[in-house]
Amino acid sequence: LDALTAPLATARSLPPSWTWSAEWPVARALDACQKAPANTDFGLSTAPRLIKPVPSKSRVQPQSRLHSWICRNDEPGLCFRSNRSPHPVTAQAHNMLEILIVIAAVVAVGFLIVKKVDAAAALFAVGVLLLVFAAALGHTGTGALKLKPSGNVFYDQLNFITAIFSNRFATTGLIIMMLFGFASYMTHIGANDKAVEILTKPLLGLKLKYLLVPVVFWVGSLLSLVVPSASSLAILLMATLYPAMVGAGISRLSSGAVIATTATIMPTPLGADNVVAAERLGYQLGDYVFGVHAKVSIPTLLIMGIAHYFWQKYMDGRALRRGLGQPDQSAGADVLGVPEAVVRKVPAYYAILPVLPLIFVLVPFLLETLGISSFKVALLPITIVSLFIGVLVEIIRRRMLYDAVGDIKVFFRGMGDGAASVVALLIAAGIFVEAITQLGVIDSLVKSVEGVSGAGFILMLVFVGATILLVLLTGSGLAPFYSFIEVIPRIATQTGINGVLLALPIQFVGNLARAMSPVSAVVLIVAGAMKVQVTELVKRTVVPMGVGIVSSIALTWILF
């Protein structure tokens, strides 16, 4: 109290336009005791001290732990610091330092991923380092998360990291882990293989030549409902549909290009990216997948299939004109070194088990749309129900109660796989984006387009361009999306832009550009299986995927 006596005595004799710069506890005490007017500004300082009056147009720069900057808009470049005389510094220079730090961090993440460092590990390491820089520059408390300060800014950053872990595991992460567990169990009991067998069997006897190209693309997209991993689906299709396509007279490169591009943007509530997007944008999962995503993704998939037909036919014709040889009709899975698909002997009705969660989400959505029922379902309960339906079917078919119940351990192992891959990526991306947000770069981006005509379109192109660049360099379609989706709601709120307008193109572009990247896993798998150069395969995928990117952006802009 003695420390407050002199400042309070002085404050009573001063006009309210003067500004106090003090440690936060002192500032709060002054505010409470003096009942200062709302326009009084309190900053951070090593000791309480009065500084010059700040006009109403003035702005307070991001505060550091040692001092605060108060800059006058009517005198650019002139700022006052609480613990020394006026010192010329520009806000632009301060912001530029933060932007350069963020750019260096993004480059570092890209470099690490190119060097085969796991994307989650790269984002986590660089994100933690950025949080240290943010604390050193006095930016704690300026991010998306709001936590009670501990008194130590570096410890506060550890609390931010802990909060992100807790939040991701408790909400979206748990859903993704359970979906991974369910998919693992369906694979273990042979249900996924049976679904692939039933959907692909009719195509094996067709001799439609190039009409097979769009048909296989669309069937492969449907198969991504039960086999969401692009790499796993590519291996399955290389062992099943690839021989049929080559045998029908389609070139190996055309066949491989179609297979490498199947698992992209199919609207499914079982997709981890859809779960995350719906949660961040505030949608019910069914509403987002079927009411938002499907409006753009289904027309885009149809357009991409047609683009595949004309592009692969053109490329094969050009290869023949250049004398590069006839399509090899004898190449099959055994020639490629891809093992034949091992399908467990299970009844045909097993094919319905992997899509039970999809059915349980779709039916209530349709009933609500038709006005028949307002009942809504969440993904976690219906995943558990679907799992136990599978367990019950196994018990009845195998008549081995203990073994069937014991197989549930596969579900939990699958949950662990989901945590180690997708959820880890979500957490790492959340930490990275929280650091960028604390440094003020997101706010700077928003302010740069505020009031600009067509700001939504500009922001969409900025995020789409950044996503394409990152995906091509890293081969990961999920890492950029999970990073950007964290900041989309905040940007949308501050600019008044529909969040879907920004999120949907990023989601689509991330999945589509992956098949254009020479370092993506699915492209490397297919090219390696065919024993061709990766660049040759990318030449066959780039145009259909480019058409898909342009179509999805155009449709999103038109519809939303």
C-alpha cells in the first residue's frame, strides 16, 4: 500500500487523459482505487510511472515484459517507453521482426519435412521454439487461448501447450482415435477386404478400355469410405483393379495415375479432416459433410473423372506418336511386386459392417432434412454401437465367444495408431498456430484485408496458394490443413467472412495437391510398384488434380 500512496496522490491531481504504465497488479490496484475512466490505458513496466497523455487515436503496441510502447498515430515513428526518454521506433519494424520469425519458422518446418522428419515432430519442435520467442517478446496472452497468468511468462507457455494437448485429446482427437480403432477392427475381421472385393469384382470383367478410367476413379473414391488411407487404398487397388485396367488395353501410367488419385475428397463423416473441420467451424458433423462438403466435392469428383478420361487418353496418344511404345497389356500385380490381395473368407454381408457409422449418420440427417425427425446423433456413440455390432456378428459366425471378445484389443491398438499419426499432427499444428497467433501475424493479415473489396476471395487465394506450396514440398496434405483450420474461425469472425469460404478450399486443395507431389507417399508407392520415374506419374496426375482444384474453388465461391 505504501508503494501506491505516491502514485495515487499524484493521480488525483491529474486529468483522466494521462496514461499509467505499471505492473499489472499495480495497474489493477490503481484502477480499483481511483476508479479510472474507461479510456485510461495500463501497460507493463518495471516500476509505476506516469507518461505523456495519449490521444484517443493512439494505439498500444504489443507489450514486452520489460517495457511498453505507446505510439502516436499523428506522429508516425514516435513512441514512448515507460523506463526511459522518448525513443524513435516504428511499429512497422516491430511487426516485420515478428513476420520474419514466422517465415523462418515455416521454412524450417518445410525443410525438416523434406528431410523426412515426421510432420508432427517438425511442427511440434518449431512450434515450441516459437512460443519461447513469443514469451521473450512479451506476447503471452495474445493468442487464441486464454489462461490465467502464473506470473512467469515461460511457464505460461507450458500451460498453453498442456491446454492444447488436453483439448485435442478430449474432443476431436478422441473421435479420430475411435475411428482409427474401428477401421483397424474392420480390417482385422476381414470386413474391409470384403467391401473392396464386392465393389471391384464387377469391374474385373469389363473391357471398356478408356471408359474404365473414370469408372475406376469413381469406384476408388467410393472405396475411400471404408479405406480412408490413400496409401493403403492404392496398394489394394494396385493388387486388384490395376491388372484389369492394363488387361483392357489402358497404359500402365494411365492406370497408375487413376489409382494414385482415388482417396481425395470423398464426403464422409468417417474422415478425420471432416471431423476437424466440422468441429472448428461449429457444424454438426452430418450437416457439414452432407450439407456443405458434398455440395462441392461430388460435382468436383465427377468433373475430375471426366478430366482423367481425356487427359490419360491424350497422354497415351502422345506417347504412341513419339514412339514410346504400346501400352503393356500383360503387366499385372505379380509383375509389379505388389502382393495379391489376401481376402479372408467371410460372408458377403460383412461388407456392410465398415459403413455402419456412415449409415447411422446419414439416415438421421436425411430424416431431419425431410422434416420427419429432429433426432441428431454424435459420431462417438454410433462408432461404439457399430463396433459391438461387428463383435456380435463375429461371435455368432465363429461361435468362439472368448476369441471374438478378445479381438476388441485390435480396436484399442488402432486408437493408438490414430493418436500417433493424426492426433499428434493436430496437437503439433495447434501449438504451431498458437505461437503464430501470439506473435500477431494472424491479426496483421486480417488488418491488411479489412475493408478491402473482395477480401474473402483474396484470403482464400492466399491460403490456397500457401497450401499448394506446402503440400508439393512436403507431400503431406493433412499438415497444412490442420495448421490453417486452427486460425480460420478467428479470421472469419474478425473479417465477417464465411468460414466455409476459407476452410473448404484448403481442405480440398490439401487432399488434391497430394497426388501432384513427387514426395507424397501414395505417389511414391504407385510409382515404385510400376517401376517408373515419379515425375512420369506426376505428369499424369497434375492435370486432373489441377482441374479438381480449380473446380472446387469455383464451386465454393459460387455456392458459399
